[in-house]
Amino acid sequence: MSQRMHAPTRRLVLLVVGLAAVATIVGIGRGAVGAEEREPRIVNGQPAVDGQFPWQVGLFIDADLTPGGSGSICGGSLIEPNWVLTAAHCVVDSGTVAAPAQLTVFAGELDQLSAGDTGQQLGVTSVIVHPGYDASVSENNDIALLELSSAATLNSVVDTIALASGGALEAGGVTATVSGWGTTSSGGSTSPTLLYAPVDTWTNVDCNAPYGNQITANMLCAGGAPTNTTDSCQGDSGGPLAVEAQTYGWTLIGVVSFGNGCALPNVPGVYARVSQYVTWIQANTAGATLSITPNTAQVGGGGGGSGAYPVYVPIMRR
Ligand code: ARG
């Protein structure tokens, strides 16, 4: 692996208090925080730094906490201190919903799994799969909620993310960011460290071409550039596709769902479209005070997008 050390970025400077812990987490042997990897990641992504995606959680299924072990990994997003949004297919196997005891959530981690460091290991107390989830045909409504047995403690590396709302993002052309510990190529190995990459959103009309008209209104496509394409891949499922909205901050627009291969030119990844589920999420997280970004918010600064796209709508958090 070719790695290159370079000075901490401005972001890292801001996170200087956490650096000692970060050095421990990331492991000096693998190069200091900020070391730049030249190999493909997520697919063609880069390593995240501590606190960059504080809403990202890792979800271990069958409580097998061994990377590459018999259990499997998915991603998820913290939308409340005690609620995680993930993909239905992460927690449903041949029509059977995973028991809460089979699931373990990690928050505040860069390492795929390193119990015992600064991350938080959290149990699950209930699994709520969207009633319209269609595993057999379309993967429509590939979304699920996990209630945590105890709330995550919010800090500089663990935080919630707002939800996109309204009928926005339909125009495509917004640069979003996807993150996860999934494979760095189709059929490859999962990544030991959290990776992220920019992916541009498509209109559903355009996305129906590479996907033979199987894209429903509950899906959102992103990635699939003609060249140098980035994408999510196996193991990223359930994880966040997010944009940074002016005033409202980072906002979840998609949940990694499926794709034809990974990072194939002109073939985007497919995500559950979060804005379609705000009502369902509110109804199933009774008592939660969700943050919702209005569809009038402007997107900018996120994955390097050009900004000024009318996008969404809200729920403000506390
Ligand atoms: N279904 C995969 C998972 O379970 C996610 C695949 C995403 N594929 C893509 N090309 N974006 O992890």
C-alpha cells in the first residue's frame, strides 16, 4: 500500500482535542491520521477523519463482531440519540426480521470494528422494517429503523443527522457524499477504515435507463459518472448518502440500497429516498424530536457540489 503522510488538515486542527484518541484508533502503524491513501476506497473514495461523519454507524449482524467473520456488516445513520435508520435488507433475511439481540451498533468509529476505543457499542431493542419493503422483486422501500437499548452519547464524533423532506432532489445534479466500510470494488474486501466519496444525484427518469425501469419514486440514484466513477458497494448498505444544506447542516437524502455492480461507468448506485419516509419515520419514533431539513434549503459545501440547488425541508432538532 502506498501511503503518504502530510500535515493535518484544518479540520483536524479543529479537532485537535480528539487527536490523541484518534492516533490510538487509527493506529500509528498504518500511518497517521490524514495519511492519504491512493488506492480505491468505498469505491474510489478517501479515508474519513474523526468526527467527519458523526452520524455514521456500523451495524453488525448476528453480533459477530469479527470483520470478515460469519456475520455481516452494514451501515446506518443516527437520526436521534436512540434511533438508527438503515436498509431493510440489512435486517431481513429470506423474509425473517433479525431479532434485536442479533444486532450490534457502533457509533463514533473510524475503524470497522475496534471495541474498547473511544467508540460506543450499542445494543438494539427493536427493529422496525418498512411494511412496504419488497425484497422479492423491486427492493422498493428498503428502509428500517433500529431503536437502541440505550441512547448514544452525543459528542464530537457521535451526532445525529437531519432528514431530507418534501419532493425535492428530483432534479438531480446535486453532489452528495456516501460513506461506509463496504468493499472497495465489486466482490472485493471491505475496508477496515471508514471511507467516503462524492456521488452526483440523477433524476429517476435518467436512472430508469440503466435500471430497466425498476426505479420507483422511493429510490434515488447517485454516482455512475462516465469516468473516474465513485460508488457505494457491498457492506455500505444501510449507510448514509448526505448533503450539506445551508443553514440546516448535513442532511440525509439516501440510504445505500443496491446497484448493478459497483462504480460501473454510467451505472449509479440506488438509494432509498429518505424524503419519502419522513412521515413514516416520525410515526415510528414516537417522542423523538427529529431534525428535518426543508426542501427549500440550498445545498452547498457538501461534496464539492456547485451549491444553490433548491432542495428540501425540515424538522429542526431541539
Ligand atoms: N446491497 C449492497 C449492500 O448490502 C449495497 C450495494 C450498493 N451498490 C452500489 N453499486 N452502489 O451493502
